[in-house]
Amino acid sequence: MAERADFALGTVEATVVGQALGVDVRLFPLRVQNTSIDPERYAAIIRRVYTDLEQRRLSVNGELNQAVRTAFALLGNHRITVSINGIDGLGQDIAVLTLTDGRQALGITQAHGEDLLQFALFSDEELVEVLSGVLPRMRPASTGRRTIVQKEERAVSAMAARRQAEAEFDEEETDAFGNLQFTGVVRARPEAPAPRDDESDLEVLEKVLSGPRLGGGYIIVSGIGRRGERLRSTPLSWLDTEDGRYLVWTETDEASGAVIGHYDPASQSGVANAIREAIADIY
């Protein structure tokens, strides 16, 4: 049966515990402080961390709490990693890292501007529900699914065309996230007018994305495949607009090198389904 426990560590504490157990805690998207490389100063840090852990009963007579040992064992040896990194409707950072070995799952959350890491142990069966609950609630966009094709017009090799198109699409998507406008608490808004039948997907998206963006970010799933190979699923992005939420993902047309960007309206259950499928791609 999977363990259930919650505890918190500062990033320096997590680094010290990790080094003692041979585990690196500097994993994206966590923001971890540097520790001193001076031996005497580092020894003083270790003593301070030891005292703090004993006082909080996370260590007893030098023996780490079972939950702490389980969490760091998962950090060092897991099957699937899912990271969520972005910005919510108030301009606050979202930074969540989850790991699972197929039975036991671990979630680590770091609040906006804070050093503290919140650890939570739970069952692997709850992983998708936990992850889909990380994103702020937002209704799906009303435009239906829309697709943009970024073509390479110059006569270049297929590989060069693919790289160029991917770079251009990534730049456009980065601009979309970089120009986020925050208007305070996100409230339910009236339904947007339905797109005209004669509007192209590009025209519809340009209209929606010309308004304020209310948050967005990235969901990245990676892990170890059945044959021990390192795998990574197609990266997902989410983008919250006045009209609602999109999940964004891309694929490449191998024949033309064109990058195809898909903007799918997504409810919370839609986000959950997308994460579930991404995890299944690894398994």
C-alpha cells in the first residue's frame, strides 16, 4: 500500500538531506538555493539542518523519518516524472514536480517567491487527479479546436526545414506567454461570440489571442520505457484567455517539415485526459 504523508523542507535542507542520501534535488521546475562550498561553512549548515529536522521530528536520533526516506528514494529512483511550470491569473509562479514508481507517487510544490518545498506522498492512482488540480479552474475556450501550420518555404533539407519551423513556432508561442496580461482575480466571463463560418483558424486565434492572457505554462512528462530507454512525451502547453483555456501541442509533418500547432479547448477533465494519455505514452 502506498504511503500518505506531508512535510516541508527548505531548499537548503532538501539539498543536505539529498546529498546525505545520494540524491540530487535540483530538478526542474524547483528553484533551489546554492549551498556553501567551503567545508567549514557547509559543516555548520549540516549541523543546523540536523538540529532543525530533529526539532520537527523529521529525524529522530539521526534517523530520518520514514516519509522523508520514501520521498527521497523516489527522487532517486522513479518511473515517471511530470512537471508543471507556468503562471496563474494573478501573475504568481506555478512550480510542481511529481514522480511515481507505478505504485507510490510524490508531489513537490514550491509556492511563488518561496524557498519552502512542500512534499506530499500519495498513491499512483491519484496522480492524474492531483496534477489536473494544479491548474487554476478555467472553462474551455468556446472556439472549438483550431490548427495553425507553420510552413517552410525555402528550398532546404527536410531536417533544416523542421528545425526552422519549430524554432519559429516556439518563438511565437514564447511571445504568447511572455506577453501575459493580468487583470486580477479570474472571474467567469460572458460567452464570446461564435466565430463566423468564413473565418480561418488563424483569424480566430489571432482574435482570441489579441485579448488579455490570464495565465499559461508547460506540462512535461518523461520517464523510463519498458526497455529501460529514456522517453519524453509530446510537450503540452496551456494558455488561459478571456474566452477560456486551450491546451496547445505540436507535431511535425515529416514530408514537408511544417510544424502543426493544435489549440484544443480544455476543461479540467480535458487537462486530466491529456496528462493521462501523455503518461500512457511512456508506459
